[in-house]
Amino acid sequence: MRRVNIDESLMEDDKEMLEDLIAAAFNDAARRIEETQKEKMASITGGMQLPPGMKMPF
């Protein structure tokens, strides 16, 4: 996610800051999901590494 737009009529103050906070929260969630997937895959594969660029599920 790169940008969030909020209708001006829905907001009176600090629209840009709210958009930035929403985008940051989304990106943090996506990063945490990826980390969790890596941890779960490592526990399933017993720590065996996949070839570079190969992601699960296929």
C-alpha cells in the first residue's frame, strides 16, 4: 500500500496525518504477516531453508 485517500467531508482536521497513519499500520501488518509466515514455515520444515526467491505457498 502506498497511499490512502479519505473524503474531505469525513474529516475536519489532520487528514494527511491520518492517511499516513493508516498506510503505516497497513504496511506494519503486512510485514508482521510475512514474518509469521516465515516462522511457521521454519517450524514446519525443521529450519530447512528454501532456495532464494522461492516462497510458500507456491
